[in-house]
Amino acid sequence: MIPSIQIIFASMSGRNRALAGHLQAQLASRAQTVITEISQVDAFELPKADAVIVISYTYHDGELPDEAQDFFEDLKEVDLNRTKFAVLGSSSKKHLHFGRAVDYLTIQLNSSNGEQVADSVKIDQDPDADDLARVDQLAQRVLKSFED
């Protein structure tokens, strides 16, 4: 059975949209993927996917982006029923709370009965080769979680 993976992103600069496309390319040969902008996602539908990957930037000094607020609030009421997940995102190390939106989303997905299958990845602004290697590793861990 080919797993279905929903890639959800919030992007102001285009970085996370590009990361979503990169992830889709990494996963395409072994999974069915769909990419959705976070404000268009119904959190209550997440358990229908085999896995979700959430990509978000951190706004200002540690806040979730405005477009992610409804999704985040809805997650508090969702039982993910052990849906596999991973979280990554861009931020700036110049901010006091680097990548805090990634932390918030990871905590909430765990609290909503999700199964975290890869360590969260935080990227300082534009991804470099090392960052993309960590993103690729995250994708491989998500895929490997279906073998266990």
C-alpha cells in the first residue's frame, strides 16, 4: 500500500512553499502527496492521511503566523488517532525565539495524539545544502516509519 502524506505549509517569503515542493519531490516515488497552504487545511481531516508534514515560519519573535492560527486552534480539538507527523520550518536566528512556531506545532500535534516520526527541523532563513540534507533525512524518516 502506498502511503498518503499531506504536506501543509505556511509561507510569507516563499521559502516554505519551496520546501514543500522539495519534500514532495523526495517523497513522490514512495508516497502519494498533496501540498496544501495551511489556511486551506481542515485540521479535522488530518487523520484521513497516513502522515502529515507541517512547515511553518516563525513570525516576529516566536509567534505562529496569522494564517496558521485557525489550524492551530482546531488541532486542540482533533484526535489524530496516531497519525504520523513531522514538523519543520524557517525562522531567523536574529530573533529571540528561533523557530518557536515549529516547537508550538510539534507540541500540539503530539498533544493531539499524533505520532512524531522525525525530529523537528529548524532552518535559519534560506536553506543551504546542510539544511536540505536535514529535510531529506526528515522525509526518509517519515517513509521509514511505514516499514516498522
